[in-house]
Amino acid sequence: MRALDLIPEGVSGKSTSATNGRVCVFDTETTGLGAEHRVVEIGIVELVNRRPTGREFHAYINPERSIDQDAERVHGLSRQFLADKPKFREICGELIKFLGHDGTLVAHQAQFDIDKLNAEFQRVGVSYRIDARFEIIDTMKLSRKQYPGQRASIDALGARLGVSLREREQTGFHGALIDSRILGRMFLAMTAGQSRFGYSEGRQTATAIGAKLERGRFGPLKVVRATPDEEVAHARLCDVIEKASGGCCAFRGKWRLPERSEAAGVLKPVPEFGSGSASPVQLSPTSSVSRDALNTSVAPEAPPHSATTIQPRNVGAAEVEFCPSV
């Protein structure tokens, strides 16, 4: 297997379209760890353009041999349970049909699963080597690249990325299909914002993507809006930052404390930059902010989907107008 010197580390093979093309996330359970041990379960989940298609492959397999006690404690599959299940030669045709002959495969500690499947194909006389046909992404290597010095197990990644392991926790055992589904969500979180294995400028954090994946399962999150006191405090803090930075406050948005007219004794809104009623921000010679960063107005128009304006509310001696600038 040839490792590509590209981001993310842990990728090998031919194709370079894993983040946008067809990806199969897979896992196996076996009778033990040694080379002589057999596959007892295979689970595969298909992703296309970074979305689950709903197509899955799952099979329990009669290994035709005993199962190590340590392995059985991990996956819970006994020889008695597997006795009436098909042998590998009986399911290898459907497995090859599902996998196809090129593309990208994702697995955790991938070499172990690849070696086991290659050995099974060899035993039944089928010339089909996983690593010769597919690009391989090893999420364990990818994890060690992104989080050096930290644990790279599925459990550790789940906690780090915000991806739930509840399916595994409900059964109390590892399962090839269950782990493939979990690993698919982790893979999407770990490669979020990448294009052809390069980080895009708009790359989001893995934790944020993991949260989005979970949000999709449980519905929209509750939005907690700022209280009137918090709105005033934020606007005042923006004033302090703006004054100290020579007129540059990236957090201003639409937050403004209105001015009070001394003549009429009433509140009037503060004009925004770019509205024609106020001068553009002038950069002082000592400011460290680049001039290019201030070529646009400090308070840009909010996008159409967030243009709802909350009318002014009384807060003690002041009022605030807030328009979210998401």
C-alpha cells in the first residue's frame, strides 16, 4: 500500500475524489487477531458526495472455526450463533457487487480489515485484492495526524468530535455495521471543509461538524436570544473596542446604542458606515489593522435570511436596536 503525501495523512491508493465521490465506510469483526483467524461479520455504509445514500451491506459469516474468548467478549458473536450463517464463499459475490472495482474505502486501523478480507478472498480462490483496487483512508492515521499525542480509538474520537456512540452503547458490543455507521459520521467530521484533500478557506472545526451531524438526527437546536441587558452590554463593549482600535470592531454587526438628542430629549439611531450619513472609517498611522480589511463598511448588510429586525426595547435609560448578522 502506497501512502500519499497529501492531507489528510492515512490515504493510499489511486483516486483523489474521496471527499466528494463515492465512499464506502467498512468494518469487520473476526474470530481473533492472528493471521489464521477468520471474518465473522462485515458491515459497509455507502456515502456519495458526503451524504449517506441509505445503501448498506451487512453479513454474518460462519467462520468454520472456533472463536477466541477475547474476541467474543468484544463483538458478542458465538460459534453457536454463527453456525447457520453463510460461509464467506457464499457471500463474496454480493460483497464484490456492492464494493465495485474502484473508489474509496474508509476504515479504522484499515490494514487489519484489509488483510482479513484479502485472506478470505484468497481462501476461496477469488482474485480480488482490496488495496489493489481502492484508495484507502485510515481514520486512525488521520486522527493521529490531526490530533497528535492524543488517543485515536473510536471512543476517544467520538468524545472529541461530538459524535454519539449510543448505538454501540445500547448493545454493549462492537458490531461491524454499527461501527461503520459511527465511523462514517466521524469521517465526515474529520474531513469537513476539504476539497481534493486540501483544506479550504472555509474549513469548519470537526467539533462543529459533529454537532451538526447530531443536530440532524434530533431536530433543530433551541435558539437562546440575548436578553435586553446583554444587548446593551454588548453594544457598549463594541463602543470601547471601536474607540481603542481607531474605528475597527469586527463584532459590531448591527449592535448600536442610539444617541440621545439633547434638544428633544429623545433617542435617535446612530448612522451606519456606508449609509451616506457617516464618514468611512479612517485608519490611524499607528493601527496594526490592514487597510485592505477596511475597504468595506464596518457594518455590512445582513444576509436576506437574517434580516429580521427586533424593534427597540426599553432597558433602563437606554434602548438598543439589534439585527442579527449571521
